[in-house]
Amino acid sequence: MKAVHFGAGNIGRGFIGLLLHNAGYEITFVDVNDKLVSELQDKGQYAVKLANEQGDTYLVDHITAIDGKDVDRVAEAIAGADIVTTAVGVNILKHIAGAIARGIEQRAIGKDGVRLATGGGSEQLSTDGGSEQLATDGSIERLANGGGSEQRATDGSIERLANGGGSEQLSTDNSIERHAIVRGSERRVTNDNAALPIIACENALGGSTLLKKLVYEQLDAAGQSFADQYIAFPDAAVDRIVPLQLHSDSLQVTVEPFYEWTVERSPLLASQTEIQGIHYVDRLEPYIERKLFTVNTGHCVAAYHGNLKGYATIQEAMQDPDVVAEVKGALLESGAALVRTYQFDEKAHADYVNQILERFINPYLVDEIARIGRSPIRKLSPNDRLVRPAISAYQYGIPVDHLTAAMAAALYFNYPDDPESVELQGYLNEHGLHATLVKYTGLAEQHPLHIRAAEQYHEISQRYSPAQKGMNS
């Protein structure tokens, strides 16, 4: 079985790559980092180490890599894949959609006998010496320069005997059965009815749905029709802490032992065997929001309050009772809203929260606050991990003092190497607190959550010395 994974970074290798390997897949990584691609090609394997007392280590082999800028090679890999996954960041999905669309077009060859072109119509199917084109009336137009021969078989089909040693056959239903070497690389024929799952493993609601929209924008009507029948975009929720890496081997990855990869079932994939290591559910939204508004919420609350106190890592911050109290308080608030919204069992959710807190404390992880707190504009946005659960809880009449305190603390996250931090601080200095809260949280100045976050911002200013607040500036 073959997998194509976009994003050969630490999450791609240490989480998705490891699970796909354990499930029996040979993995082709796609990345635009030339050095990383070369290393993966040269070594063909890498190690994944668990952040536990034993330091359990696993070897991921039978891998290769492709430069993401080589769209033709990426498309050919997708044409022969059994699964496609991504871990590139939701903002990068638009940059890989074109290559995925090309791969879908090439998969259509085996199904419909014609390569679907983004500009409409069909493209020539090249062997090595000549080419054939399926005309609009279903006949074959020979566009050759003498590179091979054609032979009409007794059943009325045309068999193309190419110099390259392969053949194509046009059957009476106008489909092409390909037995050839195409452009010098072997391509799987998709003549079966198996749909291709394309799963965006991103920290975002509806990542695969967004990717589908972006890919469909690159396909014409025929391509979209093919994708509707044979390409599935199930949404997913992923959860595994992959900390800062400190290895002499640049390909080795350390990850926490815990992981959760939840995928929504798709009717197109109903006949396929479920992949080992993936938790399949009929409705994904509760699991996505549970993860985002527990793990991601708790992580950034720890980061922003830990930053105020001058800690460098989440693990250091979680040794401070004040930080732990803020994190627990925020997760009680978001958890109460989740239980009300999705009817989670209260005890089961409390156990889940306690498990998350234990993960944050893991002494074998080194999780930098600078990394967890980065991109504060995104994390303060109306549908993200602080404002969204705060609004939900507020609507249920649940107090949210810890969530609004985290919003206030986020405004003190001042890291010059983080573009969003620089933008946020610049806007705050130029336009003031209330305008900043309105712009980035979407909370109107009269909204009770806005008012409380502003109060807590001033409380933080009085509680912490300028040296503490500005130590990262």
C-alpha cells in the first residue's frame, strides 16, 4: 500500500508518518525543504523516539520524498496512492491544492480513459514515441511520428504497441486499460472502485473540507464529477505533542506516547478496511471541538501565563501552582460548555481533562513557550481556542474568568521573531486596548467578555513588573 504525505516536518514524520508505517504503508513525503527532501531520499528511513522513561524508539523505513515544487512527480505519486494526508498548516493548504488536483486528473485516466485537464477537454496520453488523443466522438486520433504501431484486435478494440514495451488498449466502452510505462515511471491503474481518501491532519475545524474546496477550484466540471465518485475528503482531528527537537540526527523525531487521530466516516470509503491506529466516528465535530478547546486551549493558556512569569517551557510553567490553576480553570469553563453542547459524559470528560494536564507536565518533553504561544492573532480570533469556547460558555451562563484572563495575557506575548506578535503589539501600541480587542477577538466594546478581558489586562499590568512583562521583547 502506498501513502503520499504533504509536510515532512516533525508532525508529519513523528505522528502521521509513524502511524501510516505501522499500518503497512510505504510513504512518499512531499516537502519544499530541499535539504530535508534530500536527506529522506538518501537515508530512506528515520527514527521516532517516545518521550517516556524507557525512551522507546521505532524505525520508519520504506520511505522516499519528493520536492513539492515538482508538480508532475507529486501528481504521479498521488495517481498511484492508496491514501493522501497533509500536515502542513491550514494556511498552506492552498499551495498544495494544485498538485493534488493534478494527481486526481491522472487517476481519472484509469477510470474514464482520458486525462482530465484543468482547462477543460482532454490531454494527450503520451507513451515514448507518439501520442494518442481521444476525440470528442470517442474515436482515437493518431498523432504519432512513427514511434510505434497500432493494431485492431479481433474484438474491435485498438491495441497500441509502443516501443517502450508497454501497451494501451481502447475497449469498446472507450476506457483505456493502461499496461504501460508512462513518462518513465510506473503508475498504478485505478480501474477498481476504491476511493482515494485525502485527509488534512491540521489544527483546524473542517481542514479536509477546506482542502476539498481548494482542490475543486483547480478542477473542471469533469474533474469534479470524477472526484465526487472516487475521491473522499473526510475531516479529521489530530492530537499528539511533538516538542522542540534536539537531536544530532536531523531526521529523528521525539513525540509524546499519547496520540489520537480521529477521522469522520465517509460513504465513499464504506467498503474499505479501516486503517489501524485511526479512530473512526460518524460525527467528527464533537471530537474536533473537544480536542481544540481542551488540548489547544489548555496549551496556550499555559503558554501565555507562563510567559508572564518568565518561564521558557510549558513543563516549567506547569510546576507553578498559579499557572496550573489558570489552566485548570480555563478547561473547567470550556469543558462545561462542551458537555452542554455535545452531551459528553461529565466524568469521562473530567478524566480526559486530567489526562491532558498530565501530558502537559510530562518531564520527558521540552515544549517551548515561544512555540506554543506563537501566532497570537490566530489564537485570539473569534473561532479559535480562547474566544470560541468563552462565548459558548457565556451563552450557557457559565463564568469564564479564566478564559478571558488568557485573552488578556495573550496581549502581553511579545516575541520579535513571531510576525503575528509583532503585528499585535504594533496595533496595540498605536490604537489602544479596546480597538485591539475588537479587531482581533471580534468582541464588541460593550460585550461583557470584552469588558472583563480589558479589566484583566490592566490587572496583569499592576501584578507583574515591567521587567517580567517585557522580558521577551
